[in-house]
Amino acid sequence: MKTPVLSKITLFPVKALSGVDVERAVVTPAGALRQDRQFALQDEQGRLINAKRHPEINQFDARFDLENRQITLDLYGFDEAETFDLYEGNEALETWFSDFFGFRVRLIENADQGFPDDRDRPGPTLISTATLAEVHAWFPDLTFDEIRKRFRTNLEIADCPAFWEDRLNKVADDPIRFKIGDVLFEGLKHCVRCQVPTLDTRTGEAYPDFQKIFMQKREETLPDWIEKSGFDHFYRLAINTRIVWAPAELQTGTPLLIL
């Protein structure tokens, strides 16, 4: 087998919104990818807005100009788009979101750690391209790109078979250490999925029995070298990581080496 290679990096500048592909990503001192989940939307009660609570968030598109710190928003089905500077407290941008959701929305920022789903495992999520292709085969009426968007993974690995990343799941209490270039990672746990992958990324509509189909197929296609007892359920995909030491940035085309 070839040496696995980092083939794709996706950042999600605003938590729960669309991603943007980059060739390089800088690691912050907190072990996060700079500009990934750097911003988040917050309601009047201080809760973060996401597709789990507000599936209608998928009814608009967000495009990012990272160099100029700008976001362009437009509602699907409408021709008009608006571009805003992306910074905490931008009243014009907050008004756009508030008008869309129907309640007051704030834009908040954490430039160092961002707003990860799992603060105990704040590193980027990792998956292989072959795994996404296998999952796509379970849902042939969806496009491959739609599957990729639903699972919202940061790092994609090529030149390896489906579910290769499962070998990075920690054994007992011992994380699996690996490197991509000079960046040292610990592979932790299979990522527990929520309802977000069940939702259409353009409409927010739920796919019938998505979770049931996924769990059945995930169990059926589990590699022989994985112990099933390590799964409390099979609605898990991709690996949560922790960055241990990062003197350099990540770059696509760099090999992944298990230590």
C-alpha cells in the first residue's frame, strides 16, 4: 500500500456554515487550525446556532474570502448576494443573520481555539477519501460532494483504503500518535455523528432513515482488523484528533506517518 497523503484541507470559518478548501493551514498554539470555526453565531440566550437546533441554516450559502476576511451570503433560489467584512460585532452582518432567523443574532470570535464541537478533542477531524466514497455508495441518490459536505471533515487522506483512518482510534487509554509533515497528532476517538449528516445541505430536509441505513452499513463494512466491542454504536465516522506539537503548518501533498 502507498503511504497515505494529506490530499484536502477544509476550514469552516464560521461554525455551522459552509467550508472553504485551502492548500495550507496554520496551527494555533491551542492546537486548532487557524480560521477553522474561528467565528460562531450566538442567539439571545448565549447558545451557539447550528443545524442541530436550526436546520434552516442550510437554506443559504456562505462563501469566504479568507485573505480579505469577507463573507458573501445569499439565499438559495434568489439572485441577490451580499458581501460583508468578517469581524466580531459587525452590525450589518448580524442584522442579516437576525433577519434570516427571526431573532437577535450575535457574531462572536475565538481566534486561538475557535469553537470546536468537542473541547476535549479540539484538533481537526480526519477521514479518508475512500471512506467517503464507500459512504456515498450507501446513498447512491446523493452526490459524492453532498456526502462530503454533510460530514464536514477538516483533513482528507488519499492513497489508502476505506476506513483506513479507523486504525488511528486510540487503543484503551493510549492515543495513536502520527505525523503529517512536522505536525504531531494524537488520534483519539471515532467521531460521534449528530443529526447534521441526515440533513440536506441546501434545504435542511431530513433524509428518511439516514441514521438507520448508515449504522447498518457501517457495521457490515467494518474492517476485519477492528474489534466491534470498541463501538458502543455504529453512528461514528472520521477520527477526532489532538495536536500535540506543531512547529509548522499543514500542507496538502504531505505524507501521513503513524509513529
